[in-house]
Amino acid sequence: MKILFVHQNFPGQFPHLAPALVKRGHEVLALTSETNNRPSPVRVVKYRKPEEVKLEPRLTKMYAEVSERGVKAARAARQLRDQHGFVPDVIFGHPGWGETLYLREVWPEAKLLVYAELMYKTTGLDTDFDPEFAKGTLEGRIATTARSAHLIQTLVQADAALSPTEFQASTFPPELRAKITICHDGVNTARLTPNPQASYTVPGKDLTLRAGDEVLTFINRSLEPYRGYHSFMRALPDVLAARPEAQVLIIGEEGQSYGAAPPEGSWKQKFLDEVKDRLDLSRVHFLGRVPYADFVSIMQVGRAHAYLTYPFVLSWSLMEAMSAGAMVVASDTAPLREVITDGANGRLVDFFDIKGWSAALTEALAHPERYQRMRQAARASVVEKYDLETHCLPRLIEFVETAGGTLG
């Protein structure tokens, strides 16, 4: 078959699937933004960057922006068809930025598959979860509703959709839910494995940490409330006071990826300033973005790993940490309940219970022997349900090939 992947930041969710389909003899191409310079496992063509949409109605501006990106992607697709004769059997795209909106007008016979990552809602998910930041205004509800319009439009057009978790699939309307197959992107459990010889040297400091040391880890793409940075930082002073030998490794950039920007400065600095007078900052190491090999080593070195999230997309890093044998203390929110059973393969703590977080993290650092079985169970659960090679990748291949008619 001829298969076209569409993602503004390709390979995105498809770094393993795209090359696996090439190995199976399919012709695979990816359509991505001209601003995307990430290495690609398959041949890439690029569409032009959309012009800035200048509109006064800020609440509904997003639909105009994603629609404009969809136009650019469609024009690039038309050029692929008319000048290069490329007609895909299957299109598999992430609809989040609008790129798939108009591809049916170029290739009406192609099967359209979309990655159903999350449907935004005004209640019951991320937007009204945290009372410290949720505004609950009519304007905010309008903006959230407008943000979901293109996702609904794309899923209506699609022949089938894929969602990585049951929770994420459940956010879509019941009338569209029947189109969604659930399969995670997969975890390379052969690489992300416990390593008693692991070590990590903190950049710029004379500090090398090794597996077995008293290390607490935390990771966000960006240090922001959506991933519980504020709860973690508020719990940290009591943890470090109780554990004077503990070291803390915090991975994440200064900025925001999902939620709103702070009124001023950065979320990182705002919540650090809130507690810094009660912290031994010589033991708190902000690492920024780290190379993937360093991330693996950090997960292998850590004695306890904190992961929090609003009811939102589940991070790859959570399953990767579990695969590496981390003792995960996670927020008791819907995405985590699907993966972690409290007391079996990790701990679940109320997102807002700061004293509960301090106690749980302190306990995990103080008594690693009590949690050895839990760490083993965490890895076993990921190997069983989310292993890339034995579980997820075969199902992902089947999803694409069945849509194209080569299976079934």
C-alpha cells in the first residue's frame, strides 16, 4: 500500500510504526510542516507554514488557525497528487493542528485514520479540575468548546481512529466512540529496564548519583500546573527536611506546553519562589530538557518518581519510568487509575493533598526495601500491556493494514 502519515512535528506518535510499515513492503511518506527539522525514519515532504491569522475574536481564533494549516496541508497534498502522482491508500494523521481537515478533498478514495488523542470539554476534564486556576467563565467555556470543533469535524470524516488509552478514548462523544480503537504507542521495555549499574552525573556539579542512592525524580515537558509541578514543589520542603541525604532531579523546560501562561514570569520560578526559603537548594537540581539516554539513566537511578497530571493526556514518561523499574507515586486522577493500582504497582495520592504527597514520597525514599515488589510489578504491568515489540506495534500495524484492506 501507499501510506501517508500527517503530523506537524513528525514522527510525533509514529516513530516506530512508520518504519515498521516500510519493512513490511509498504510505500510510506510523511507530510509535515516546513518548520519541523526533527529526524525522520521515512521520506518527508513539507507544507508551507501558515500565515498568522489576524482576527479580533480571540475566543474562536483557534479554529481559523487550524483551518489555515489544513489549507496549507491540502495544497501540498494536491501538489503531491498532480505533480508526483502520489495517491495514498491510507492517510494516518494527528488532527490536533488541523492538517487532516481537507485532505479528503484531495484524495476522496483514501482511507482516513486519525489519532484521537483527547477531546476537550468544559466540565469533567482539565479545564475545571484545578480550583486554583480554573476560572469557570462563559468566555473560558466558549474557548474550550471552539477548541474542540475541528477535532469533532475530523473524527466525523475519518474511517477509523486510534486512541492510546481507555481514558483518552472516553473523552470523545459516545456517537463517535465506536470509531476508536485503543492501542498505546508502545514502550521499548528492552531499553527501559532496571539497571543496578546505572549512574548519572549532574551537569556542572561534582555529583554522580548511582542506582540505590536516595534520589527523587520528577519530569514535565514544561514545568507547569497541568502536570502537577505546583503540588510537587509544595510537598518538597517536608520531604527534604525528613530525608537530609535525598537528592532531587527535576526534568523540564521553563515555559508552558498545555495550560495558560502565568500572569508574569514562569510557573517554574513562581512555585520555586513560593517554597525556596524552606528548601536546601543545593540538593534540588533543575536539569531542563535532557537527552533521551540521560532520561533513561535518571529513571534507573531514581529511588522514587513523582508523576502528576490533570485529567488529560497520559505522558509517555510515566510508562517508561515504570518499565525502568521506578517506584512511581502518582496522582489519583483518571488517566493514572487505568495504569496504576494503588499498593500493587505504584502509589496513588490525591492531586491536591500536599501533606499526603510529602508523606508518600518520604516513605518511598526512606524504605526502598518495602517497595521492591511494587517496582517489579510496575515493570511487569508495562511489559504485559504496553511492550512495543510484542504487544503494541503488531496491533498498530494491523490497525493500518486492516483499514487499507490488506488484512481481514
